[in-house]
Amino acid sequence: MRLRKISILILFLLPAILVLAQKENNGKSSYTRSRFNYKATRVKGNKARILCPIFQESKYPFHGIGFKLGDPFALTYKFYASKHFSFVLDAGKASSGLYSRYYRQQFDGYVNRDTLTNGAFISYVTDHVKSDWMAEFKILYAIDAKKISPGLQIYAGLGIQGKSTKLEYTYQYTTSDIGKFSRDRSTFGQTTAIGIEYNYFHLPITAFMEMEMFTDIQRDPGLMRYQGGVGLRYVFR
């Protein structure tokens, strides 16, 4: 179910990127282009940096900062070290709604029924995610995919991700008493990522789409979760 929701989000946003890309390609007659360098206007000094080329080997290293929509919703920074290697730092909020079933399943682990008196029982009512933050660092390797589309790169990589979640559970005790308790959950694990990045625009921005697999190695060793999203970054040197 989580993978289906993420896939629907990506498929919903992907056409917008492709339409924008098509619009850029249709404007070739109005611009004289070298790869990622446009001659729409002649500018000098600091203004010239606005048109700085990206994904061009002689221009590395450079930086990108922007946002990512999906799971998680995050601010993202990317350091383009070379033609093939880059480093990414994301920080933001996980899509808690995708994990509601998982958090429901954790309820029993927080309740010690052995301490209940004879005839007493405690049962789950609902849960509320009060906060769900994450931070991730990953190393990516990219290859040029200009034969598919100018300005396109395909990348894959590995990383680590930490998560901190505060949960509040509502429970029923015996027949009518309602109570609440809170728990803090922290974990970290390994991520594997694959995605595409596109930059054939008149502005110094890149659009990207990626899928990730998070493997928990602390709280629930071996548990795997799908993540993914789309985003934009402003590129500068």
C-alpha cells in the first residue's frame, strides 16, 4: 500500500516535469544552445552566473539546493563533486500516513499485559503521530543519458538515514476507561536509491525523481520500507 501511494504521487507529478521539458525543447528555434549554455541574452559579471551551465565536465564542482515532495517531504542539498559522483543531504518530515499500519502494530510492544489484574484488558483505540523527522546522507553515481533526452542523467547510490518519531496512543482499559501514553522511537538504517535528474531548462535548476529502499538496522533489523519522491534544486557555483 505504501509503495502504491508513493507511485501514484510520482506518476501524478511526472507529467508536469515532462511537459516543462517538452516546452523547453520546443523553444530551440529561439535560442542558440550549446549543452546547458544558452545565448538568450549577453550578460556580464555577477548576472552571468544565472546562466551558468550544469552537468558540464569543465564546470564541476557546483551545488544544488531545493525541496523534495513525497516520502519524505524534505529540504535537499546536493554537492556535484564530479561528472559521476555527488553527495546529497536531505532533512525533513516523513509521510506519517504511509506508516499508520506499522505504528498500529507497535502498540502491543508497548503494553505489558502480564501486569494486568484478572479479568482486566487493554486494547488499542487509535494513534497520533506528534512528530516524525528524518535526515539522510547518500553518495550517488550518475551516468549521462543524453541519448534518451538532452540534459538527462540516471543515477544510483547508497546512504544512511536516521528517523525520530513521537507517537501518542489512545487505549481502552477494561470496559470504559480511556487513557493515553506517548512513546519516542528513534532508528537508523541503510538506503539504496535510484533515480533520474533533468536539467535542460533556461534557468539554473534541475528536476529529479527517485525511489529508495530503507532497511532498518537498529529498531527493527531487516525491516524494509519503500520511499520516493520528486523535487527541484536551484544550482549555483
